[in-house]
Amino acid sequence: MIDPEKNMLPVFKLTLKATKSPHIMERRPRYAVMLNGNKVGELYYNMRGYQGYLPTIQGGKMDIGERGISAFREEVANLNREAQASIANGLTDTARAVLTRPTQDHRILFALSRDEVTGAERPHLISRTEMMQAERIFGSTNVGMGFFSEHGADPDSAPGVLIHEDDEELVGKMGRLPARMMSLIEAETYEREIERVIPTCDPDTLIVISRRTRDGADPEPEFVSKWEYDIARARYGDGMRLSDLELVDTRPTVPDSQDRAYLRANFTWLDVTEPGPAHADPHSGPA
């Protein structure tokens, strides 16, 4: 979201554009929700007003209910002002995140910031979605901490920070926040991105192929819950990681012949038996 024609400064600008309805009987126009000139949603008139979602600078979606178009225009103006303030804070705040760690609540990250002027360090709990949004907007995670909306860091209610084996020094900077050490296998799931998704004969089970983000190596297949996959995809999009998914013990067959060929070629040890023909249940009644 960095505009090359404006000195490479980040830009986040919402507008509403009237569009012709695709339905003949729909008397009121629809409105495309435009972000930096690109359509990201749509407002349509329901019973008593327009409804739809407006994106926020933090990466969320705002629902103001069923309202007149003037109310949506007013909210767009508010969101644009908030975006300008947040971007300014991200550019000028001298405290920057120097490292992050996951927490037991996958929606929240632990971040340790360091002030580039004073050198002071401070722990933070911030939204993972906001960190992903900051990287999209600024093209980097080197963003002032003023961009983020911090979560309370009350040790009695904060999620446990998941740390690595060599994080002894970090623990001393976390204050009283709870922490738990990850195994090497668990830690790697937080660094594996999803490259490919393969349906199985079980509608509740998928096969995902993940790779390490740091080097793009070591592809591995896993059987996962489709329900968990859909939730993670909706929350994090391409930022989803293997750690967001629930592994399952079932091993259903793969119906698509091209998917089976891919899996057999790349993972010779994986059983992807072709589904057999359906047979009538001898104990059931007549069809």
C-alpha cells in the first residue's frame, strides 16, 4: 500500500463509488468500497438502509449496521482520518519491534520493542492481524509501536508467550508475563507456510502441504481439520501457518487423480489410495 508517486509514503484511502445494480428490480444503486482505488467490498440496500463492511487501517472489518449511505460516507471519513494518524505514528514513533514470539492465543503476538533514540526496551502484546497489516502497508515490520493497539499485559490474564530454547535473556525482559518453552518440532510449525491444499474424500479433512518460510525448503503433507483451516484462512489469509491448523488422525483417500499423482511423485511414503466403487449396504433396506 505504498504509493510510489508520493515519496514512497504509505497510503490508506477509502472511497465509495456508486455502481449499477446487477438486478433489474433493485431500485437503489450499490456502492463499491474502494481502498486506494481497488474494490475490496460492496454496500447494497437491504430493508431500511445499506449494509456491508468497511476495512480498517488495523486490518479488520467494520460493520455499522443497516444505515443510510450518508452514515457510511461519514464513517469512511472517520476511518481515513484514523488511518492517517496511525500511519503517522508508525512512521514517527522511535520504538520499534526488534523481535516477536507467538502466544498461546494465536491472535496475539508478544513483541519486544527498542527505542532507536534511547535504547530503552519494553514488552508488548499486540494483534497478529495488525502486525500483518503493518507489513502490507509499510512494506516492512520496522514500524513504530504507535501504529498498534496494544492488548493489556496483565500477567493474570495474558496468554502465555511461547519461547525458544535460547530465549533465556528474553525471558528476563518479559516482566511477569507467563512463558512456555516450545519443542523444536512445535516451534517449526509457527514457521511453516501453506503452499497447497488438497481435498480428500472426507469433507471434514484436508491435506495441506507446508514449507519453511525461512528457506522455502522441506515440503511436508499433513492431514488437517477443514473447519480449522477455513477459520485460519479467514483470519490470516496468506499469513496462515501450520501452527494455526488442527492435525487429525484420519487418513481418507484422495479423489482427484492429478492430486494423487502429485502426492505419489513427491511423497512416496504417503498412502493416497484411489477411492473404490460405492457398494450398497447389505443390511440396509431397499433404496
